[in-house]
Amino acid sequence: GLTLLAPCHVNQRVVLRHAGLAVTGRTTATGALFTTLPALDKAGEVEVLFADGKTASAAIAVPELAAMRRFAVQWQDKDAFQLHAFEDGATYGQAGHIFVDATHQPAAGIPAKGGFLTLLGDPETEAPLLAQVFTFAENAGTKTRLSIEAAVTDTSCDRELLGETLNSVAGRTEITELTLAMPACDAIGDYLVLNNPAPDMNIAAAN
């Protein structure tokens, strides 16, 4: 959980940084910001970057990460990616399909059943930095398949989409650049699918 109190920075875009993750938020009319970030490393340090270049930081150790795994994809503005997780052989639309419209976020005080997706970043800020973070199920018997998708739209067609993936295993995070060459604009409505983005990357086209 993160609480920012910055009365000299009201209604401002800020960037939250943690273990290679960078997402935007906006302070309130009193300079406050309340949010949560999925921890990606054991040090648990978070830095806030203000528009004038000033920073603030805090840290809290997260030893629980020794038994956890998370995978994230991050991007800027219109270079939009979607992270999909399929648990125990699920396919699109089934109970084990976890994505932006079915995040499976656990309720407060109730242990999570299976993995869940966290959506980060305020899309209403200027030049928004956005991310999706998947937390794997703690049950070692749950088999999970990941994919990253990018829709071919009038703002993404015929250009390269740029982003990064972050693979956090036992509190150590590996960051990898992500580049997708999108097809021509006559393919609007299709998707590019990046299968198994954690161990290796295989691209397939889908209608």
C-alpha cells in the first residue's frame, strides 16, 4: 500500500517507480495519492517522481516474495498490450481465463484462489505509463500459461509497439524489452499474440 502526501504538488501527474516498474498517477486537490503496487523485489523501495524533477521515496521489506512469482508488461500511452493468463488448461472465456475484464482480484481479508491480475497506471494522465501485473497462484499444482496480446487498431497499425516485461521470481526481477512490429492497417481488428512470454517468445497472428 502506498500513501503520498505532497501538499506542494496538487493535481499533478507523478510517476511511481519500483523494481523497474514505472506507472503514472495523479495527486488530488490536496496533493494526496493513495494506491497499491504489487511488490516485485524484496527491498520494496518505491520512488515518486514529480513534474519538477523532485523525488520522494520509501521502502518496506517484503520477505514474503521468496515464495512468490509475478509477471508484468508495461507500456506508454497508445502502445497498449494485454496480459492473459490461462490456468489449468482454460481457454478464452472460461473460469481460468484471467485478463483485463476478469482480473480475479482477491477480496480484502480472503486468501486468493488461483492467480490474479492487477491493473496499474492512470490512463487519464498526460503521456500515461500503464502496466498489468499477474500474480501466480500460490498452489504449486496450478498450471498457468501466459500470453501477451496487442490489438491492431487505427493507432497501432503499421508501426512498432514498444514496452517491457518484468519477470519477478522469489523477489528478483528480470526486465526485457518488448517490441512488436504491427501489420498494415488493412488488418485492423486482428490481434498479435505473444505466447509464453516468460521463458521464450513466440508470435502468432489471430483474427
